Amino acid sequence: MSSFTGPRVGMVGAGQLARMTQQAAIGLGVHLTVLAERDDEPAVLAGADFLIGAPADGDAIRDLAGRTDVVTFDHEGIPPELLVELDREGLRLAPPPAAKLLAQDKAEARRRFAELGFPVPPNTVASTLGEVLEFADLHGWPIMAKAPRGGYDGRGVWTVGSEAEANELIDQIEGDLLLEPKLDLLREIAVVAARGPEGEVAVYPAIETVQRDAMCRELLVPAPIPPDLAEEATGMGVAMAEAIGAVGLVAVELFHTPDGLIVNELALRPHNSGHFSIEGADTSQFEQHLRAVLGWPLGSTELTAPAVVTINVVGPEDGSDPRERVPEAIAVDGAHIHIYDKDARPGRKLGHVTARAETVEKARETALRAVGILEGGTP
Amino acid sequence: MSSFTGPRVGMVGAGQLARMTQQAAIGLGVHLTVLAERDDEPAVLAGADFLIGAPADGDAIRDLAGRTDVVTFDHEGIPPELLVELDREGLRLAPPPAAKLLAQDKAEARRRFAELGFPVPPNTVASTLGEVLEFADLHGWPIMAKAPRGGYDGRGVWTVGSEAEANELIDQIEGDLLLEPKLDLLREIAVVAARGPEGEVAVYPAIETVQRDAMCRELLVPAPIPPDLAEEATGMGVAMAEAIGAVGLVAVELFHTPDGLIVNELALRPHNSGHFSIEGADTSQFEQHLRAVLGWPLGSTELTAPAVVTINVVGPEDGSDPRERVPEAIAVDGAHIHIYDKDARPGRKLGHVTARAETVEKARETALRAVGILEGGTP
């Protein structure tokens, strides 16, 4: 028997991102252990080794670190103060806490991005009605109010249209609110990059992300925008990964406004906007994240087709389960179906479909057809 | 909570084929349970659910069938008589035992293929020295002798060059030997197809397989042969899948001789010659096998690049472990590395590398470079 113990990666969180990381880990011979809250989470059902514990449970993360070479994350919901403490104890965390904080705290991120010279929307932090009104006076109604921590997929974000609405929100929310004007958006762009611990950076082509009901629903790759704008976007992704000292995947969400590109927010982990890369790029974002956190050379980010489109599968309103319809949807030629094995609930992300083609339009048509079937439409 | 219980596939065997089937199963939301002999086999390490039992253990297979919708196989080493018995009891087996037998018993396969009208080499079954000498008189030395059951990767196959060698082999072997002339081979071709329970068939482009030390080492796709020969080969694959009533993957190994194509042998499961399809085709052979055994529509078998080459990683003579060298090998751009997580032994298949390119030569160069590093050569 060989004494080889494979490269071992620990991941806090066991959702679909950890599930797809497990799939990539199998190919590379990497042993993934996830910190799950329950034993029916997507990554556990996919067979990743697991420990049960909350993401705020320091001892569980210490246990995870003791079994692995490096600890990384499939979400942002680990208390930043705990990460600082674990880092001080010498745990190998990827990304390091100072970088991770910029994906965890929107107010802190705004401050730091501006300091680093990245374009950000006008913003302020408010905790009183007076402060909200002052900001609205300056920028006009409606304004956007965001909880600095804990929001995702539209949760923790409010459009505030009047003094009355502002009053109601202030009453309802404890703590600070990050305020921004409601921007005039031409589109949203995401840039996915990866950075290794020694500074190597690789970036995927710019992605247009299409939101519905404040949730990312479609990825169009390459983003159908002029080449110079695409280059500016990917350049911002690379600069961001370097400036903040990220280790692992970096997803930067950008607003394309009439005044140019503005940084919205950051994820420091594999991200919805990178799902296209499983079939659509030479190296998937999940393999790339594993390579980066292990300090391995990064892989090619070239597209495998002229156009790649990914569309999320979301739980339909009637509560029916898209898993029941996989056998029909899979008949759509060229549609690559990914099922997260989560129980169906209306509005919940349950999977995604990727298609490759000569044009974004054609790829979108294929992906939409399969998603339509999965979500319960007629084929 | 939904009452959905996903599609459940049982697989007898837990080697690299089951491991890569587990990887495909995650994407589709299919729950794979393998029958493993030990808990450190490749599919178990990849997180497939597992039962421990020998492939000859009928009760273990019954247990597996009780937990799943259909039972399939990652090898040929299940006693054919046991499969017939389980089939009679009503277990859903894919492929059915009568088809599987043709991948398990070379003598039976030769007889049946000839009966079905497929070209096979001259052959006979012998158990005495006299019978061997009679065959050699007819076809000349050397002749090939094969154990009808249980051989793979060159095991159970002998080149017999003289009466003395024949005598020695007869003394050493219990039971029958299948005899064939040593054919003049131009090359070996493999055809990988899949058939669903209702008769739907899909076939991948013809594959040239390159053997070294009687083990498949390289796959060149599409096989660099004239189009009419490639079409004849894939046509034979489809005809074979249909004629024998296969369900699931069918890999047909063909000899290309100066007299044309001849059927060598068959595998009724995912097969080494189909590994290129993970990155190289629109649907991997592992996903295709799952679709076929579940009775789902089959996927597109189109290549994702003009040329795809896969090269096996084999344990080097010095006993060193290719897993130690993944971080260097992965730096080869465009090389897709698959590690089976098996302990290194000289001559053992431990992984494979696939590369896509504009030409077979270019893809081969990339794959060879990575395999060279993994097997301990200098980069």
C-alpha cells in the first residue's frame, strides 16, 4: 500500500457550489470534505465527505482544517470575526479573511473599492430616517437600501420610493443600511477570475448576466458587448483579484451604466455566473477554484465554443419538482442539465442548463427549451 | 419536504468506470450505489453510495437491486449463470444476461457473432495438445490462445509459437482455450455505441486504439482512417448493439486487417476506449450509459473538437505514484487529467489524460506531455 494521501480540501458549506466542486474534485483525485448543516444538502448527496456543523461554529471549522490541507468556502455566511480569529491561529484559509470580508460586507467593500480606485456608485451608510432623507434629497427617489451583510439573490435589498417607505424600513431593520441611488442600468456584466496564492491570475471572458425577480437567471458568454468594453471588464476583474489578495475564485458583478462600468459586488468562491464554464470553458470554475486554493497552476479559460449560454432552473410556482421532468428535458439535443438535488420550492434555484452553439441566440434557444420543460412548461 | 426519490442506479463493481459514472450521476441528479469489494475502491473514494460484496455474491446483488431501479456493471466478472438466475427472479439487469454473456465468454461470442453474420477470425476451441497442433497445422505458428473467460488487458491471452510452448500452456491451463491465428493487423479500431431498452441506438465516431504491452494506451478520435472504413466500423457497432439486444454502453473492438474489419471482442459497459468522450463529445459515455440503462433519451455523440486524443496513465516501473505529480502535469495547457485514486503499481492503469485540438497530432502531443510528467518523465 502506498502512503499517498491525496490533496485534501475542506469547504465550509455544502450547497450546489460544493456539489459541483465535488464533481471536479473526483477528476483531479482531490479529496473534498464539506462542513454541512444537514446530511441532505447537495454536496453530501453527491458523496463528498462531510462534517456536520454551522458555518459560525469555530470548532467545526477547526476540525475541518485538521483533516484537510486548506479550507475554503461555498458561501459568504461565515462570521468575519471568526475568520480573523482562525487565521490568527494559523489555519490555512483561502481566500484570507481580509479579502473574504469584501464579499461579506457591502459597506466595507464600497469603502475599500473606492480607496483602491475602482468605480463605485455614490453611497452612504445610514441608520436614521434623517440620514436616509438627506441621501434621497441629494440623489432623488427611489433609492436602493441594502443590508451590508447576509443578503443574496435579492434578499436584503430594498427599493425605497418615499419618506413613508424609508420610515417603515428603518423601523423594521436593525443596524446600518447601505444606500445607493437607483442606477440607470444598460446591463449587468460579471467577470470570473481566479488567483493563486503566489499571485497567478486567470480570467474568463466577460459574461452578461440577466436577472429576473432580482435573481441571476441567464448567462450569455461571451457578453454581447463591444470588445473594448469586454476588455475593460475583464481587466477590472484581474485588477480586483490582485488588489485584494484573493486566493481562489473571484466573481465581480459590474453594472454597465451610461457612464461606464461600476463595481456592484464581489463573491470570493465559485459563483452562479461561472456555471457556464463546466462545458463552456477549457477549465471549469470548480476545477479552477480547487487549483487556486491548492496553489496549483491555473487552467486555460478559453471557451469551448463560439457562444455559451447558461440558464438557471428555478422552482415553479405550482411547487412541482423539476427532477421529475429530467427524462423529458434531457431529450433536448445539446442541453447539458445540472440538477442540484434540492427539494423543490417556488423561486428556489434547483439546477441549471448550459448549451453551446455558434451564436448566443442559438445556444439560448436550446437552453431555454430544456429549462422550459424542467420548470413545467410544455416542450 | 418533497417525496421525490431520484432515479437510482446500482452498479456491480467500483473501479474507475464506476468512479467516472458517479461523476456523471451527480450532474444528472442520479443516485448511484455500487457493489464494492473493499471500501477503498475508486468509486467509493469518489463518494458513491456502496454495499460491500463480491461480484459472485447473489444476495449482495439482490440487496443492490432492492435499493435501486436498475442494476448495471462496471466489469464483466459476474458469473453468467448467476445473472441468468437473477434475471429469472425478475431483477432489472442492464444489459440482460444473454447479451452480457457475449462480453464474458470469448468462445461463445465468436460462435454467436459468426451466427449473426459478423466477420470473425478463424477460431476453434481446444483442450488437448492434439487439437492445438491441428489448428497450428492449418494456420501456421504462432497462434493466439485465449482463456474464454476472465481475461482483460492482456491477461488470459498467450502467443504460442511452437509445440513445446503449446504443451506447456495446456499443462498450465484448466479448461478450454480459444485458438485463433495471429492476424496481420493494420490497426485496431473501437466503436462505442449505446442502446436503450426500447431500441434507440447512438454511436460515437470510430476510435483508433493503440496498444502497448497488450494494454490499450492511446485513443485517437476520429480514427485516422478513410471515411468509408469509419462508416463501416460504426455501422458494425450499431448492428452489434441491435443484434444482441444490448442495453447500455456497447464497446466493440475491431481488428483492421488487410482483408477488412473483423470483430475481436465486446464490452457491455463503459469502456476504456470511450474515455475521450468526457471532454471530447457532447455526451460522455458515462452519462450515456446512465441514460440508456434508465431508459432515458440518448444524448448527442458529436465531437466537441476536430480531434480528441486520450492517453492512459500507467504505473511506472519504479513504483512511484503519478498522483504526486498532478500539480506539475496540470500545468500542461489543454491536458484534462483524470486520476482514478488507485495505489500505484507498475503497469497498472491509474488515470488518463484527454486533449482536444485541431489535429490528432497536436492533441496527442499535449496529452503525451502531461502523461510523460505523470509517469515520472522530465517535463
